[in-house]
Amino acid sequence: MIIGEQSLKFEKSPYIMEYASVCGHKEGEGPLKNEFDSVYTDDMFGCNTWEKAESAMQKITVNILLRKSCLKPADVRYIFAGDLMGQLIASTFGLLDFGIPLFGLYGACSTMGEALSLGAMTVAAGYADRIVSLASSHFASAEKTFRFPLEYGNQRPYSATWTVTGCGAVILGKNDEINKIKAKAKITGITTGKIVDYGVKDAMNMGACMAPAAADVIKKNLEDFNYNPGEYDKIITGDLGYIGQTILIDLLKAVNIDISKNHMDCGIEIFDSQTQDTHAGGSGCGCSASVLCGHILNKIKTNEWKKVLFVPTGALLSTISFNEGQSVPGIAHAVIIESK
Amino acid sequence: MIIGEQSLKFEKSPYIMEYASVCGHKEGEGPLKNEFDSVYTDDMFGCNTWEKAESAMQKITVNILLRKSCLKPADVRYIFAGDLMGQLIASTFGLLDFGIPLFGLYGACSTMGEALSLGAMTVAAGYADRIVSLASSHFASAEKTFRFPLEYGNQRPYSATWTVTGCGAVILGKNDEINKIKAKAKITGITTGKIVDYGVKDAMNMGACMAPAAADVIKKNLEDFNYNPGEYDKIITGDLGYIGQTILIDLLKAVNIDISKNHMDCGIEIFDSQTQDTHAGGSGCGCSASVLCGHILNKIKTNEWKKVLFVPTGALLSTISFNEGQSVPGIAHAVIIESK
């Protein structure tokens, strides 16, 4: 059902049947270390390139997901997936062997929000009984894509974030039980974001680039559904980090919305910045995806949180656009996740 | 309604309300020159970089589309769009100013099929009254991304295709008339493709890389709907070119499906390879998008063709995956377009 300017409320909410997360060694040393399905201390995941490692991580995640839900690839009708690589090569080679019809997505670090939104729309409309939504990122493949060669050893400013080596995936289904496995949560609504550009050009300060888009979509979500921020146990952004969090809270305070009491950011949660040298926090589309599937859904499954707004946030740039002097616009997609 | 293994048939078919196409100078000298809405003889589109030129072309296309349909950006609920650039920068900067909620897509040259599929699913489910589906490519930005610097002047083998500088966009709507403008066609079904990898590693022979995926999705479409190839006036692939066309027809003949009489390829149609030095044909996600919006829909609007299967085809690679020795898998998405 169409709600307000940018939102949908599902008449029959799709269920999050099962979820899985896989991370690299640094994430496995962080505060959420005991919540991921699997931690690989070898960040190469047994491969000989970083890009193949990211693909391997996706494949492992989907295999764990299918095993946990007692499903075969043929039981999944569509997969909605993306990563940060140019031309989505991590997803191409990671998902090739499953033979599931694929919708490739790019929303920078907001991709898990996009994948959950389109996946939920698809299941709620009766187009599929079961779909998979997935996103991943890998520290080394992302640094190679967006920043400096690792061997160069450049110093990172304190506003920089650390790309998470991680993958998160969920199965969305129309029934609250499959194979005697009960659903863990449900998606009751979405708010789809616009590109928002405040003209920030500092690619080492992604939080500042993305915060305006996060503020825009959170404000729109509250308006469209006529909610106060207190409606949600948590309003959870993807990877704004400490600097982006401050900007987000300030931007919303300026329009009389106070989320300071219930805001949480996946990028802040996944690392201990004091001991792990991650500066402003974690980032990458694997950050929000793995924290969703390695922390947030654990809290919702056990009813500790009854309703959250999950808002993965993306910074839209490439090295080409950056080197040609373009700004770094942001985009964010909001998903309402509730306990069953 | 779910049909067969990979297809959907829409109970209430979304309408193609209006469409628009913009191309560069070479496309404007080709066989379809009189069918595009606008031909720019300046391939820079007034900008100082190729990437900005591609963004400008997208912006011009959407503006023409909105003007033709007497709509404002606020009348469009979602835009489903993509291009070939790493991290979709052509779409980011091309669509930023419209302020329409965006789903960024990457399906290589199959992106227009993906955008039409998701757009049609969204409208048919009642999630939006009107959406825009769009894809673009630009010869120079694509050569820079995937091949050699233009200044290097490398020789192209005869199996190589020429990336189309073009953009095509449609408005899909739930009613067959808006603002007294009548709909031009309708989308009655889709078949969503899987990644198909025959292990081809020659990035200068995209037709061979993509033909297996096209064959797979066409076969599945005919099976799912229980059709013979003759059901369609035309079965139209995106950018297989001459070599890919031969492979496609042979692959399908091997499973007793003969599409030789009604197959057409956008990459073959858009250029005159004899006089325009384009070798195997045109390519790029702007190829199928601009031929759809600058030729195919003209034929359907006037009832010359009553029913076509539109199958944009994508080759999934980046320079990184290619240089690391990976193969070039293909993907294709099929869309059934019928006259009103």
C-alpha cells in the first residue's frame, strides 16, 4: 500500500525466514565477534586475489543461509544482490554457481537496504515464495577500488572509515514457517531514498557525505507513517561512523526530530575504534549487511527489540568521478523490521 | 502471477505510457537516424568529460520523456536505472537533480531488461502509479572503462562491437491514459535470467560471451509460457552482434527451437557495419535501450508488431576480473511487450 510520498506499507508483510553472516579476521576480533555465523581468519578466503576472496565469502554466506533454512538453490526464486566492485564482479562470481535468477543492484553502501526493499516488494506482491537479499564488501578489494594500494601504506585521517570484510544475506518468504523452521522477523514497510548532494567532496569523510541522505529518508519515513522517533526501539544507520552520526543527529534536530536517544550505527558497533585503529568506524555495504545478520536480527528474534528502522547509507562516487572533481552525493534506503 | 520456473505473467499489465531516446553522432548517421527523439552531433553533450557527457545525455532523455508525457518529476514515484560505469556514476550525476527515489541497477548491457522487469513488477503490484526505467552507455566512457585509451588507437578485431552512445527511457503506468496521452504499449510478462558461464575469456568477443545467457532465457520463456517462437513477431536481443546472433541461433537449434525467422538484434540494427566500421555491431546498455525507445516501440505503437520478446543481454566483467583471468559470464532478462 502506498503511504505518503516515498513509502510503502505491506498489507501482508514478508517474513525474514533465516539469515546468515560471514566476516573477516578484524571483524571477528570486534565487539560482535560471537554473533556472526562464521569468522574467517584468512581474509583471502582460500583464494589468490581479493576480488575472488569477496566472491568466495558471498558463496559461503549463501551456503550457510541455505543450510540453516533447509533449502536448495532451486527453492529460491530470485536473488537481489550487490557489492562495491566496479561492474559487481564480486556478486557475479560469488553467485554464479547457484543458478538463481539474479537482479544485480548498486546502491553503494546502501545496497542491503535496496536489496531488502525490492525483495520485500517482490514477496509481498506474490511474485515469489522465497527470495534472497544479499550484500558484501571486502576491505582489500574496496581499498584497491576506491583508495590507495595497500602496499603504499598511506596514513588515514581520523574521519576515514574502515571497509568491513563481511557479507550478510537473508531469506524473505511469504509464510511464517518453512521446513518447520519459524520466521525470525518481518518487514512491514519501506521508504525509498533519493540521491542527496550537499556538495561534500572529501572521499575520506564518507560519514559527512552520507548523513544528509540518511536524514532525508528518516525524516520522510517518520512523516509518511506519521511516527515519532520513539516508535522505533532503534533507528539504525549503515556506516555513518562517529562523524556522520553527529551530523545526522544535528541535521534532524534542526527540523525538530530528536533521534539522539535511539540512534545506532552499524559502523560504530562492528569495531572498537579505541583498540582496533578503525578511526571513524566501519563502512562498506558488507557493514550494514553483516551487522543486520550478525546482531540486529538476533535482538529482534528474541524480542529484545520489537521494531527498528534499518537505514543502510551509501556514498555515490567512483575514483573517476572523484578525480574529475565531482562531489560525493549520498543515498539511503529505510526498511521497517519488526519482531514476529 | 508466477508462471513456470523463471517467469511472471501480469494480471493487470503495466502500460508503456511514453518513451524517449537520445543518441550521439555516429548513431545519428546509422539506419535508425530518423527514429530517435534527439541526436547530438557533439558527443561531449556540452561537458568537459565523457562521464559527465553520459550523465548529461541521461538528463536530456528524462527531460524529453517528461515533456512528452506532460509530467513533472514529482509525478514519478521511482526510477529504475543503470549504466556501465563503475559504481554507476553516469546515473548518479545524471538523475540527481530530478529528486526521484532511485533503485540503482547493474546488469551490464542487460540493464534495460532488468529496469523494465522491476519497473513492471512495481507498477503491476500497485506500488506506484508511474515509474521510469532507463539505461545508458557512452562509447568513450565505456572504452575508457573497459578497453584501451582512445588516444592509443588500438586496432579492433572483427568480433569486437562498438559501444553505443545512447540513452533510452520509458514511463510505465497503471492506466492506459494520462493527461489525455494514450499508452503506447504494454508489458504482459517477464522472464528473469540467471548468470550463464560458458568459460569464454575473450572480452573482444562479447557476442560469444552473452549468447548462451540469451539462449537460456529465451528457451525458459518459451517453456514457461508454453509458446512457440512464432508467438512473437520478433525476438529481439540487445547487443549480440553478428557473431553472437549466429551462436544464439545455433544454440537454440540444438534444442529444437528455431528463431532464425524472427530474430533481430539491436546491435545489428543500430549501425550499418559496412559503411560505419562497427565490425560485429553495436553494444552497451544504451544500445538496447535506445533501439527500444527509438525503433521497437515505434513499430509496436503502430501495430506493425503486435507482440515481441525484448531480451537485453549483458556480459559480466570488469577490467579487474578480466585481468585476473576470470571468464566473462553473461546474463539476459526477457520482457514481453505487446501492442495495446
